[in-house]
Amino acid sequence: MGDSPGQRSVWQIAAGNAMRLYPEVFLKHGVALLGPGWAGRWTLEGKDEEFEGNYVRRFASKVEVGDVLVLRSGTRTIIAIGLVASAYSFEDAFDDVNGWDLQHTRRVRWYSLPQEHRFARPVFGANPARFSRVWDQEVVDFALRFVNSPPMEWQTTPLPDLPTAEPPLEDVPATLVGLVAQAKDLSPLYWNSEGFGDRPSEDEMIVHFVVPLLRGLGWPVEQLAVKWHNIDVAVFQDLPRTADSCRLVIEAKRFGDGIEGAREQAKGYVEALGTPRDMMVTDGIRYRMYAAGRDFEPVAYANMAHLKASAADRFARVQRP
């Protein structure tokens, strides 16, 4: 624990970045997650460069059960406060959290603040690490006062069950095999700014992935419109291409951007049509679908570079009848 006898250490962990936030995953499952996970489980023999710095090592080996963890957003905001409840583990179930591989895991009993606490200054630094010990005394005092004040029942509540790791998709539709291989090959390259350059734009991803995906699922070109009434891609059940015949609205984002944040923008396009339609948001590699008949709840997801069994449902929902 902390440096003083009986005092807990205080740590901070990011709730994602501005483009990809995932605090609901932490709170729902009672976890703190860290990446990258591609190098596998951390061990004493592991080298920091294999895990993109010393964050995973500290997370796995320095944190103790009972330490305080603050869930941070930006440079000055706390979303939740928790107590570390387990040793380090590596959980395959978190290999795709909004597109990130975050398998390095600690169980945490979280208390979600009724209102986010925003400090008057950037207490986590101008460019805070995704995980680190907190030394700022204002943050430490706030966190320790919080865990030592009522209500305190949350500190002993049972932890929620962890999700089960989902198996990979074994039977990729034959018409999509080449596109899936392309996604697996190009995704790492797109992230390599030195080897590739700037990440591809949304228009580039529409050309190379979104339209080919729809074509592979049986849609003819005349029933696919790009930049139609401000909609990035509109899929039509039949001709003529009108609001009434529009079946699916797709909002595209630049590769690597947080597609979940595009839900409201896509919903605005659907509302402008004047008739309920399912919608999908994508960066060309990841696709999340929302059902109009269920108040635009997320109903299907697929990561073309990392297909899981549930992706079959997403393909079935988009397949041309």
C-alpha cells in the first residue's frame, strides 16, 4: 500500500481517449483494463518495450489489493473511484474493447460518481499516462477522503462475473474472405505512422472496405449511394433511391477514430429521413449496428481484422435478402 503505514496508494487509469471512451466496460464488469494485449500475459521476464512502456509492468506488479484507483477522463476529471480487489490477470474476453486489446486486468470495486468531479487545474498533467501512480496531493486527498467516508457499502459488494471469451468466427462468408484478409494485413500498417503516413480518411475506408463489404453481402451498386443527402453510405432496398426505400444508414469515420461516438450523428441523419431506419457506424474495419426498432440500441458488432463468432449476426443483418 502507500508509503505511510496504513495508507493506501492511489493510482489513476484512463477511461480511454477522446475518440474511444469505455468507462461503461470498467463499471459493468468490475475491472480495470490496460493494453496492449498482443504480447500476451505479463511475466517477470517480460520486457517493457514489448508492452509499449512500463505501464503494464507497474499495473501487474506494483499495485496491491486495497489500493485506490481513480478512473480518469482527460487531465482533470474523475469519473469513478474504486478499490483494487484482485491480483493481476490476463483475460481474453477483453481482447476487443472498442477496438483496443485490453486483456491486462485487475478486478475493481467501483463507485461511479453521481457527477464527474472536475478539478480546477490539470492535476494529472498536460499529457497524462494511461496508467500511473498519483502523486498530486489534491487528488490523493480527495480519493482517500472519499473511500474513508460514507457510503461505504460499495467497498464490500460482490464483484460482477467476468464475461466469457468469445470464440473466433470459423465460417467467414466466401464472398468476404479476401476482404477479411485485407483488413488483417492493412490494420497494423495503418497504425504505423512512419511506415505508412497519416491514417486513411473516411472516404478512403468507404472505397476500400465499406462498399466492398456491402457488395460481398449481395448489394448491387445501384442500390448503394455514397454521400447521399449528407449520409456517407445509404443502402436501398429497391429503386428509386428515396427515403422510403432506404434500408440502412451508414456513418463512416477515419480509420482508428471512435465509431461509437458517431451514433448521435447517424441518428440525426435517420431522423432527417423522416422514417425509422437501422444504422451502422464504422471506420472501415470495425462496424457497430443500431436497431431503429429498439430505440437505436447496439445490436451487432464486427471487427473485420479480428472476427468473433457474433460477427455472423452482423453479416446476416446486412445481407441482401
